[in-house]
Amino acid sequence: MKTKVALISALVLLLLASWRWLLLPAVDSRLNQYLGQGQPPLSTRAQELHRSLLVGDLHADSFLWARDLADASAYGHLDLPRARTGNLAIQVFTAVTKSPRGLNYEENASDAGDNITLLAVAQGWPLRTWDSLLERALYQSERLHRLASNRPEAIVSVKTAADLRKALAQRSDGEGPLAAILGIEGAHPLEGKLENIAVLYDAGFRVMGLQHFFDNELGGSLHGVSGAGLTDFGRQAVLEMTQRSIIIDVAHSSEQVVRDVLSLTERPLIVSHTGLKGHCDSARNISDDLMRQIADRGGLIGVGFWDGAVCDPSPGSVVSAIRYGIDLLGVEHVALGSDYDGTVAVTFDAGELGVLTEEMLRQGFTEYEIRRVMGENLRDFLLAQLPQG
């Protein structure tokens, strides 16, 4: 009997190990696709310029997945070795806590089920995360802080402008720690409670997206059913975030929510990962006029790297979207917003960010434009908008 129990126990452990080490990577690889066979080597000019740049990105969901970001991976889009290869200096990492089944850009019902619950269970997240959106966000913040504690030479958690200055002062010739800022994708972890803003703030979150793929307690999503603006709770939440110098992200918000936020706060907004409607007429992108309003208030637009944002995920198309954004909004208001590891397909990963520098040179960008878009705009925005510390 004891031998039989031992055999069954060993089989269960073997199945769990197989799921974690074989099936989870397969799921990750399928959802976070890398298209193509790799990018060609950079020209000498592009390589030298890229190594001299400050490179930053407004949006990646990498802590959603089970892989250890300290190690180089053969799948997914971003890890610390690839960040170093790509000269990535600043990364906003967003915690995803709820995502509807049947996800699409046109319309998602609020009761459409949730993909993240299954992912949390399958990846062996703590039991407390299985039925709590707040705990899912806190767990992802714990992963970042644990990684920063274990690998301080490679990544640091940034909570204030002073933290960012210190991290950037350690960089030289592409070496030095990655400055990591925590955000949430959709304010679902508030769970309808204003006091959870303080809980998330204390856990290190400094960027908060109001909606994700469906309407929530704060208001309408760009991909929801209602098209509504801010609710009373949403207005209270925006004011609380403003008081704490939390950067508000309207990347998935309905156009009416964006207008309401602009009327409610003077602080600049970000659209962390998006495209430009006039460049790519996708349901994922808000109107050019509303983008101008965000930019006119000092906001920052992160251009994404996937087809839903730029229609064609090639480096040429991403850079043409950036050019369109510069012409529409001004060079100071355009940045990178990859959506790496956000269940999108890309043609270049974090280790290949130099292809954007190459393509910008090919398309006739000035060195000033390249430096601003690749990271200096993001640096200056964060230094001005993060709590000063």
C-alpha cells in the first residue's frame, strides 16, 4: 500500500513538473509570439548610436508569466539579459489582474469570464491570488522586488524621481541596472475600494491604468459595452491618484473616460501602449483629436510594436507610426510602448531594440528625434511626474 501511494505521489509530482517546465513555456511562447527569424545585424552607425542612447519603454507585462526574468529565455519578449543586450534602461512593468475570455478590441462584456484566474492557478501562484485581484497585483509587485533584491546590479525598483536619478547615474555604455517602475493594467485591483489605492501605492505602484478590456467600477473601457465616462467612484479614484502623484494611464479607457479625466485633473496623462488612429485605423486606437488633447496637456504617448496598434508589426511600420505621432503631436510627446509579453506577436524583442534606431536612421530621423523618442522623453516625464522622494 505504501509503495502504491508513493508511486501515485511521484506520478502527481511528475505531472506537475511536466506542466510547469514543458506546458507553461509552450503556452507562454504561443501567447507571446516572436514572428520571423530574428533581425539582421545593425550597421556600424546604428550600433554606435544605439549604445549611446537612453532607451525606455512604457509598457510590458512580463511579471504575469512564470519564467524567471533573471535568466535568458528562448521564448517571450523580455528578460534581464535581453534588456541589457538591447540597452534598455527604463521599463514600466504592469500587473495584469483580469482579462476577459474571448478578448477582442470591439466589445467585451464585464461578465465574460476571466483568463487570469486560470493562469494564476496553472502557474502555481499563491492561493490568496486565486480569487483576489488586489492580491494578484501585490504578488506581481513582490516578484519585482524579490528580483531586485536578488539581482541589484541588474534591476532596481523605482518609486521616486530620486530613485530614477540614482539608477540612471549608474549606467555607462549600456551597463548598469534596469530602472523598473510598477504599473497596473486596469484598476481592477481596487476592487471598488478607494483605500486600495494606498495599498497599491505602498507596494510600489506608481502608474495606474483605469480600464483594461471591459468596463469596470471606474468607468467605460474602449473595448467595453457602455462607452461610458467616469463613474462617481472613478472620479474619486482619479482625484486620489492625482493627490499621490500616481501617473494615470488611459491606454484602454473609453474616449469619454479620457475626456472626463482631462477635465478633472491638470496632471499629464499617458497612453502607455497604443497606435495612432490616422496611421492605423484600428479599434485599439483612440482618435487623433483626443491624442492631441492629451499631448497639449503635457501627456506622453507610447507607440506599440504589435499589429493591433500599428497594423503591421515590422520595424518599418512601428517607426512610421512614430513619425506620424511626431508630426501630429510633437517630438516631445512620443515614446515607446512595446506591450512586450502582453499576449501580442512582435517581430523584434527587447534584445533587438536597436532595429528601431536603424530604421529611424533609414527613414531620415534626426539624432535629436531618435534620442527623445527612444527614451529621453520617458525619462523627463517620469522625473517630473513621479513623487520626488
